[in-house]
Amino acid sequence: MIAFLALPYIFAPTGFPTWAELERNAHERTNLASYILMLAFFYLHYYVLLPKYYFNKKYVIYATTIVCSFVALILFIHLLDKPHGMPKPFPGPPPHVMKFDKPPGAFENSQTMFLFLVGLFVSFALRINDRLKRAEREKLHTELSYLKAQINPHFLFNTLNSIYSLAIEKSDRTADAVVMLSSLMRYVIRDASESLVPLNKEIEYIRNYVSLQKFRLDDTVLIEFQVNGLLSNKQIAPLILISFIENAFKYGVNPEQKSLIEIFITLNNGHLFMHVANNKLRVSSTDEESSGGIGIGNTRTRLALLYPAKHELTIHDNPDNFIIDLKLNLS
């Protein structure tokens, strides 16, 4: 607003010193009033004319309103800029009349036209930029919703397979596993619909998932799971970590042999570090998910969308093991 009001004085022949003449010069007061009116037109154009008429394709009404506004502004300036009496003389003999140099009418009209066009095009550019950003946010939200919709059935499929294994074994822990799954799905349905969730809730979700896997696997797999650092007052995109952990259990577990899964999560100075490693025991060249699965490919895309310059993802896909190191800036 201040910059807009200063424009005429930047381009005026007399420059900023004319501000000191506002008290004594009626012409300068008229100019200031006209600048304030043009500023009012700026906001009128930005908040009313563009959204109500231009973007609704009412171009005739829009153009007519613009022209009428400009004509009304010019007429108002000329009506207001009339002589308002003689200025007071400076003290000292002999008395003389102070003279103000008034710019010619053509200069005033061109200056008014310039400021009017500046206000018109700047407000237009700002509104277009705002619409583009809004469209980009909506596109991002739609894409992320689609990606999360892919994750949820994928997670549910894997977890139901785990409970199915318990049921086949007629394990007494089947009921506990169902209750745990209910808690997990409650988080997915209720909390994961948000764009960000408290980090401690996301970690608790991962704890429940790991516990559910321990129900199923018993002693066939050694699970090293550690969380370090203060998790409070930090937020994270929901379900952004679980795919890496799901992948470790999917490809790092074989009932016929011992296996090791490592999950280390550390929060330090607003940066989250996650290390996930597993032995590669279920690799098939024909398996379309052998290089990470739907979940990891999905999470790669989400990381690129949500943390474009705030993450580092390193994946080591070795013949014998699969290692993921993720660094995420949560500050």
C-alpha cells in the first residue's frame, strides 16, 4: 500500500519533497486523494471485479465496469482539483504571493492513466497467481488422496494376511491381533485423513504395527526396533514411514530360516532419521513388487510432493539385503 502511494512521487518531477507541501498545496492534497481512490479501485478489482465478473466470463460487464471506473476517477480528479483560494504569503516586505507550479492537464491524465493501469495489471497478476497456487494445492491434495487410498488397502491386505496366519495356527493371540488391527485402522481412517499428524501418533502407529507382526512371527525373526529423541511438538505427513517397514516384513521374513529386521528411528534437532534393513528372503524376478512394492513407490512420490527439498532417501537394493535410510526435515 505504501509503495503504491509512493509511485507517483517517485515518477513526479518534484519527487518526494512534495509531501511537505500537502498542508499548503490543495493540488497535492487532490493528488493524494486520487491515489487513495486508485488504491481503493485496486482492492475492488482484486476482490470483486475479477472473481465476480472476469473469472465467471462476464467480460462485457467487467470491461464496462473498468472503463466507467476510470472515467469516474478522471472526472473526480478534475472536479476536485479546482482553485481553493490564494495561499498565504511568506513573511517579509514586500508581500508577495507564493506560486505553485501545477503540472499540465495532459501530464496529470497520463499519470493517472499510468497508475490506474499499474493497479489494474498488478491486481490481475496477483489474482491469477493466487488461482494458480490454489489449483496446484488442489491438484496436490487430490494426488495425495489417491496415493493414500492406494496405501490403505495395501496395508490392510498385508495385515489381514498376518492375522490369517494366526487364525490358521489357532493361536490364542488372534483376538488380541484383531483388537490391535482395529486400533491401527482407527488411526488410518480418523487421523491419517489429515495433511499432518503429531509425530508421536505416527510412531505409536508404527509400534502397533511392529507388535502385530511379532504376534505372527514369534521367534522366527529377530526384530530390533528403537525410537530415540523427543517426539513432541513435531508433525509429519501420515503414513509416510510405514511402507518402508511393511516392505521389510514382506521381503525379510521366511518361516523356514532365521532373519533379522532392523528399524531405527531418531529425531534430532528437527530432523528425523530412519534406518530400515532386512535380509532379502522372498525375492522373485517375476514379482512386480520385488524392487520395493506399491508402498515404496507410492511413498517416493509422496515424499517428492510433500517434502521436495526436505528429504534425502537412500535405498540399497543388494542381492542379500535391502536397506533404506531416510532423512526428513520436520522443522
